[in-house]
Amino acid sequence: MKKLWQGIAKTLICMNDYDAMPMETPPTFDLSIVVPVYRNEETLETLAGRLTDTLKPLAVRFEIVFVNDASPDRSQEVLCEIARKHTAVEIVELNENIGQNRAVLTGLTRASGRFALIMDADLQDPPEAIPALWRTIQETGCAAVFARRRGKYESFPRRLSSYIFKTGLRLVCGIPRDAGLFVLIGRNMIKRLLAFDTQNPYVVAMIACTGLPTVSIPVPRAMREKGTSAYTLGKRLRVGWNAGKWVLAWKYDRLKNNRSERFST
């Protein structure tokens, strides 16, 4: 599976000269920040600055892995400028748009930290919440810490559809209802995610389906101030459909395997 994600990506590193770390290699960093990028040219520079300002006081070795998902705007140009200013930045430039979740998994193949923090690039999720996520994963020993989103960060129709969708997924595989792609995960979770064999991944559900312990903490989420969401109604429906199919297929396989084990004993 790891080879699939690496085969999709063409890596462009503007200032740094690292190669991808094999999953078996001891981690180079304490923390890898994995950020999928699509139409985010207006927020990237601010995001990089806020990440750096937030992480330096933590006294951890960190890297920021931006995954440019074939963004049609100036995101790649902005990322290269950021990499010239921030030595901890690595850029993965994809040849074609593969979607947010696959871009995240591609970034995880490049992440060489003991932990990886996944977040969007639109600044709705505050980088300043990372220390709280970091403390929680250290104190609890959980495999993942979700940011439980709080606040009126999107329109009512979008909140309602998200609520219905997440409630359904929660019933099937235990996803925290307000969880999204602002989550801190450990190395074991990274390995589990990259081991899933699927062309239509939904990372939040995959984390829940690993069976590893997770926890969530409340984090305020802001309205989007710049740019427009890449998730149109049609795209949200497609993502929801694919996620639902993946979760149901996973549930079916699990039930089938359990039944086979009972009959074989």
C-alpha cells in the first residue's frame, strides 16, 4: 500500500534534501505536521508562521510536510517561498489531484516523526491547539487524539449534513461525532493506516476502525476567512458515499472473518 502512495507522488523539495524514511527506520523527528494543500495560496504563509511559532516553545524536533494535491492556483509557488524561509519544511507535489484523504496518506509515507499531526491548510483549525493535543497523547498513551470541533464554523445546512453523516459513522465504527482531519497520531497508527488496502480512503473512519485507543479534546474551530472550500455539495456527497461504502465493506469483512473463525474452532 505504501508503494501505491509513493508511486503517485513526485517530490519537490525546495530547500531541504531529505529522502522518504522507510517506516522501519527510527524516527528522525518527534513530530511531523502533514498538511494537504488545495487552493490554499492565501493561507499557507500565515499557517507556516503560526505553526513555527507554536511548535518552537514545545522544544520538539519537528518537520512540516505540505502535500500539494495538484492545486491549480499559486500554492506551489507560495510553498517554495515558505521552504526557503523555514528549513523544517518539505513539499510533496502530486502530479494529479487525488483528493484530500489520499493526499494525507501520501504525506504520511513521507512523515518521519514519532508522531504525526494531520490538519487542513485553511486555518479553520488553530495551530495553537497543537500543544494541548501533544500533552494529551503523551499523558494518555492513546494512538490518536482528535480535536473535537466546537463553534459555528460552517453554515447550518453543512453542519446538519455533517452531523447526520458522522452520527451514522459513529454507530458503525465509533468515530467521535465532531472529529475531523485535525488529529494527532502515533507511529503505530501511521503503520496501520498505510496498511489499509483501499482506493477510496476516509482517514477519520480508518483511524476508528484500527481498534487502537483514541480520545478527543474540545478545540474551537473558526469560520473560513480566506478562499473557498474545495468541498462543494457534489464533492461532499461523493466523499460521504465513498466513506460509507468503505466503512460498510470493512464491517462486512470483519463480520465474515469472525464467522469463519467461529466455524473453524
